[in-house]
Amino acid sequence: MSGRVKLFFDGGCRPNPGRMEIAVVAKGKAMIQDDLGDGSSMDAEWHALIAAERLARDLGLDHGGYVLLGDAAAVIAQVRGTQRCRGSGDQHLSTLMALTDGALPPIRYIKRTQNLAGIALARRNDR
């Protein structure tokens, strides 16, 4: 994985369901959005993943040049096809696959304590 840009993503809402917020961290910079409307924590995780993929595209990265890192095991399993999408998951998956021209994006599960996007959201909410 050396040489690849790491894009950390995380989403959440308070309460669940409730107001969604997401974070994406790339190259040491956190991008946080908290104006995504109401939804579930799964919706927020999907929005964060899609935002990370969009950022990869905006940075001009191809699939060999980056990896998406998140702690949303269910969302990652749905992207990989090892878990069935439920509810709005089908729509989110379709959006993601359209962004990647149908190719599976480079994605990896990491522990919550390693997720820089989750840490950025937590620090912001501690204020």
C-alpha cells in the first residue's frame, strides 16, 4: 500500500436516525460536512464513502493511487458484495458504482481507533 494516498471516511448522526455528518481525511486535511439532512448512521457512512470517492476523483487519483479506509464494516461488506444492501443501501451503492464506472473501489476496513475521519468528527463534537 506504500505510495498510495489514504482517504479515511466516517459518517454518523445524532440521534440515530437524525442529523447526518461526515468527514473525509486525505493528506492530513480533514473535510467535514454537517449539512446533509436527516438519515440513519448507515446513510451517513455511505455519504462519507461516496464523498471520499469523489475526492479521489477530484485529486485525479486512479484505483492504483489510493485506498479508501473506513470503520463501517457493513458498508464495506456491501460494497464488496459479501453482504446484501438494505433500505437505501442499493441507491448508495449505485451512486458509488457510477462514480467508479462499475469497478470495485480500493477499500479496506480499519479499526475505529485508526480512523482519522472518525477522530476528526469526535474532536469536533467534543467542543
